[in-house]
Amino acid sequence: MQKTKIIVFKKFSIAILTIFTSFTMFTGASFASTTCGGSSNSYNTSIDFGCSGKGNPILDLMFGIIRFLTYGVGIIISGSIIVGGIQYISSQGNPENTNHAVNRIRNALIALLVYIFAYPLLNYLLPTVVLK
């Protein structure tokens, strides 16, 4: 039983490392310098958050961070659903393990819905309320 848990942990660790590497390679998220804001108010950040380089530098950075975190939320929720599916498949009819797997998948989907509704709210509140 203990050996099986170690093997599963190793496979899960390799999967997480692969997902993180793919995230940094294919989403454009890098640790290179970028310019946020336009004209004389611009500044450089050490991490490329995806700033557009136009307008107010604070707003540009905030929207860049929101876009950057959106990738992370998507990866974490996808990973949680995959792990829940693996748990469900490997529960072998054990009601307690099946219940844990279903709860993990349900919680991941609830988190996805919360983020789907929070994203437009953040995009509305940041420029109109917070920076007014």
C-alpha cells in the first residue's frame, strides 16, 4: 500500500512539473523584463505579466496580473479535475474514496464558476472603483 502511494506521488509530481513547464513555454509567461504603461509614466517589471504597454501603468499592470493568474487558475482547476477523475477510477467501488473523488471534482467546478463570475467583476471594479 505504501509503495503504491509513493509511485502515485512520483507520477503526480512529474505531471505537475510537466504542466508548469508547458505553462511557461506556451502561454508566453516568462521571467523576462517587460514595460507596463505608456509614454513617460511607463516602468519595467522583472516578470512578464503580459502588459500591453499602453495607458495608465498601474491599470496595465493590474490587468496583466489578472491575465497571468487566469492561466494559473485554469491549470490548477484542470489538474484538480484530472486528479479527482483518477481518484474516482481507482476507488474500486469503495464508497469513501468515491465520495472524496466526487467532492474534489465538485469543488473544482465550483471554483471554476466562482472565477468565471469574479473575472468580469474584477475587470469592472479595478478601473472604475479602486482607482477612482
